[in-house]
Amino acid sequence: QVQLAESGGGSVQAGGSLKLSCAVSIRTLLTGDMGWYRQAPGKQRELVAAMTREGATNYADSVKGRFTVSRDNAENIVSLQMDNLNPEDTAVYYCHADYLFRGVWSAVWGQGTLVTVSS
């Protein structure tokens, strides 16, 4: 069973930084797009940042210039460096990955990690 293990959430003051990491349970699995979504209380889940296997990136407008997504294809790890955090970034952050298994593309979500930014 494919699973994602997230780490790095926590609490920080406004202006601070955090780094999230997410590892696929099967290191040799072929993955496609990998990235991060978030869901704040009372809001829908939204894309934060994603990266294709080839390195193309996509960011939410609200995080451009502050967040940086990266990935290690050999280790099947995707990370999110979050700088200059503000209270509006408070949310549960979910890792997401597309993967190919037995000729079928599927998707998997992490359990989520809480990021709290205080003013």
C-alpha cells in the first residue's frame, strides 16, 4: 500500500519559516506530480505548490515568492520551504502524489500536518 509520511509542521510566529517534507513509502515507485495542498478552518482544500517529475512548478498566488517546492526523484521526497509566514498561512497541509503502479496511474494523500502562524 502506498503511503505518504509528512513531517515538519508546527507553530511559528509571523515572519518565521518552516520546512515540510513528505516521503513516499515505496522509494522506487514511479511518481508523477507531487505537491502540497492546505485546508484552513471553514475553507476548502487548495493547492499550495506542486512540481512535475521534470521540475516544472505551480504555485498559488498567495505564496509566490515566499514558498519553494522541491523534490528528490531518487528518494521520492517532496519538500516545501515556507518563508515569511503570516497568520493566513495557518492550515493543515497535505502532501499529494500521483504514482504509477501496475500500469495504472493513481493518487495518494498524506494525513496532514498542522502549521500554525501567530501574529
